[in-house]
Amino acid sequence: MIRNCTLITLFVVGLLLGWVHPLAAQRTQIRGFVDTYATYQKGQVNFGLGEQDLFITSEITPRLSFLGETVFKFSLASPTDFAISIERIILKYNYAGNHSFLIGKHHTPVNYWNDTYHHGRVFFPTIDRPLLFAQGIVPLHTTGVSLQGQNLGALRFGYDVMVGNGLGSGELLDNNSFKSLTVAVHVKPRDGWRMGASLYHDVISKGSVLHNHSGGISTRALAKINQNILTASFAYNDSVFTKKYELLAESSMALNKADSLGRQNTIASYAYAGIRLTDKIIPYIRVDDIQYRQEEVYFSDRNVQSFTGGVRYELNYLAVVKLEYQRIKSHRATAVDRVSFQIAVGF
């Protein structure tokens, strides 16, 4: 009896400390990311906390895995209260080779940034996301199912085909009979290179609450809208040879059509370039440009451009300091100048 109790105790201790063979215990990893910042704008210094990201992955079986991502951040409704956002819950089943079936809440794979950086600010090349995210051009999340392939053939071809709840819907129910469709492809012909393209299609019913819209969460669609978003991207990160240059450029064109209002095009683009002067210091620039038609039927009509210049100091791959200047100019408002400082870490 004493011997059995001793064996059980050793097994539990070994499980907690990682002594037990991986086949005897589910392999689960919990990681976290957080950032804090300071800004200087219009003669005033402000301090703030960014997002605290809880990132969980688990290998349930050799073919079935789980990914969960939960973000804690200050609520926009009350600056003293926190809001909790479930960003991703994904079950992934690898059914053959590099081909997988996924179900849950995903980051919509419409462009490189949304498919790569997620919410860990320590990995962002700049402090904030490009303006096309803040303006609501990109549908950030989709709840549904998808087929995915990675690193196929000599060009390391990849694809995502996703069907899910559309804009104006929640995580539990779709607000109409139409489903959103995302088709994305990319190739990686060389180490550090990635070129991709995608199509996002959705139908927004009249009266839908538009969660992914530059007019605000309370905005409702005034008419039934057919939306197609075409995106092209190019990324280059020379981390293998000279470890010196970083390039990233993406452009999205949203085609919104309402039966009574016709079709209008919105084009949103950004380009980023960085150069690694030393192992730790990377100065960079980013330019953003968003152009709306005056008769736009979905997005708010406010053309905007910005220039961002900064420097990133990497203490290591999980601790980064950034200092940058940004000038944002909108045709409906005076230009805004801002200096920002951020510390982002992973743990």
C-alpha cells in the first residue's frame, strides 16, 4: 500500500515537473504577452496599458490540437474597467500530411498581418497595426470552419478556404442565411519570402449591426450590401542570410454593392520597411493610405494617410522597446502628430 502511494505521488510530481513521458500526459503550453506605453500628443503626455494576451495551445492527440487566445484590455466604455475578449478558439485536425480541418473562431486569413502577428505586440514591427485595421476595412474574425494546407511542394504553397458567420453576426448565430467565404493562397519561394492573395465575400443584410465598420459598433446597414474584398501582399524578412532587411506591403480593395445605391470601391494600402543596423537596433518607416469614394455605401467616407517612423530595440525575442513618431492626416480633420513609446514583452 505504501509502495503504491509512493508511486502515485512520484507520478503526480513528475507530471507537474515534466518528468513523465509526453505520451503519458497531454502537452499544453500557456504563454502570455503584454505591453505598456506612453504617448505625447497636443502638448500632453499620457500613460497607458495595452492588451494582456493569454495564449494557450494543446496537443490533444497526434492529429488533434487546440488553440485559444483571450485578450484582457481596458474597456472603451469605462477607462477604469477591464474588458475580456475571446479572440480565437480553434480545434484543428490534421487529416493528411500538411492538410488540416479547423473549426471555431479564427483570425480571418485575408492578409499577411492579420494571419501572422495576432495580438502579441512584442512581435509587431511597429507599435500599432496599420490604419486599415482601425478603419474597419479588414474583417478581423470569422467563426466557422476551414480547410488549410501549409508548405506544399517546392514553392511551399499554402491555402485557406473558410466558410463562416458573416459581418453583423455573432459567435453563436448568423443574422441571415448567407455565409461569408474566404479563399486565401500564398507561396514561399525562398526563406524569408512570402507572396499571397485572398478574396473575402459576404452579404450584409439590411438592419445588421456592423461590428467591423469604421462608423462604430452601433451602426446598422441601411440596405442589403454585397461585399467582396481583394487583397494582395508581399513580405520579405531576410533572417537567414544578411539578417538586415524587412519589407512588407499589402493592399486591399473592397467592392461594396447595394441594389439601390450601386457599387463603390475602397482601396486601403500600407508599406513597411526596416533595416537592422545591429543585432538589436532596427529603424523603420511605414506609410498608410486609405481612399474612399464619396458615394461609399458601407464604410465611412474619410480618406486618411499617415507616415510613421521609429526605431525598435530588441532586448531579445520576447522583450522589445519601440519609439516612434506618427503623423495622421485626414481630409475631414487637421493633421495629428504623435510620439509614442512602448515596452512589449512575452512570458
